Amino acid sequence: MSFQTASGVYVGLGSNMGDRLGYLKQALADMDAHARCEVVRCSPVYETAPVGYVDQPSFLNMAAMLRTDLPPMDLLHMLMAIERKHGRVRDERWGPRTLDLDILHWSGVTLTTDELTIPHPRMAERPFVLIPLLDIADHDPSLNTWLRKRMETMDDEGGVELWTHMHWPGASVHSAN
């Protein structure tokens, strides 16, 4: 499969250690600084309760839409390098982390490997992913429709609270909440 410049690449960002907002801002800047990647839009930042291992601080979560000509595995490795640069250690599943970057959705791409699954396999279960993604997916009718239907089936928004708006060139100021 060949990948041309795609602008429907959505990444989830999260942090629950240290300067949480600072880590999110630096991750956006690092992605945007990559020669083959551009941050096009980003959602507001939400504070959310941890999932899985709950004895840890609350997270700040958001989503960003990228334009890139990197293939999915190269983008994954670039995101993992950004995580490591900011002190991410992968020693405890769902444990505290300075930075978590996940490829959530890639318009027109379905992929399953040992390292990467697109769309993200647990995305539909997590309001802290769906809500920020819905904020920036208004130009993608099929994704937007899927997100709205999924949100309608949830009992609640899982403790997802608007924390702040991200000031990024082209950032989304629209919120569906």
C-alpha cells in the first residue's frame, strides 16, 4: 500500500505526570517540527480519571489531526521517539506516564500488525478519546457520524471535564460538548 500525504491522521495525546500541559504542548511542537508531519488541528484539553490502573493522578487528554506522508509504522516510531524524549517509560501497563501518544484513526486506512492497529482497538470504549476526537472530526463525515453514534450509546462521559483550550495555529475552537 502506498501512502501519499494524508490529512486525516488523528493522534491521541495524554499525560498525568509532572507538567502535564507542558508535555502536551511540547509533543504538538515536536510532531509539527518533523519534516514530514504537520499538526493541522487540535482539540481542547480535557482532564480525565485514569482507566485500568486507577491509583494514579488524573490525565490531561486531547486529540490532534496531522498531515503527513509518513507510512503508519514510521509515524508510530516517530511518536514513540517523542514519548521517550519526554521521559516516557513503558514498565507498567496503563501506569502513570509523562506522555502517551496513540494513532487513533487514519482516514481510509485499516491496519493490524503486532505493533500497531488502526483504528485504535480500544478507542470506542474510551470517552476521553472520543470526546476530543469529536471536537476535530467535523470535516470527516464518516468518522464524525461514527463518533456521534458511539457517544449516544455511552451511559456517561466517563469523568471527562473540559480543562482548557489549546492555542495552536488552526486549533479547533468548536466543542460538541
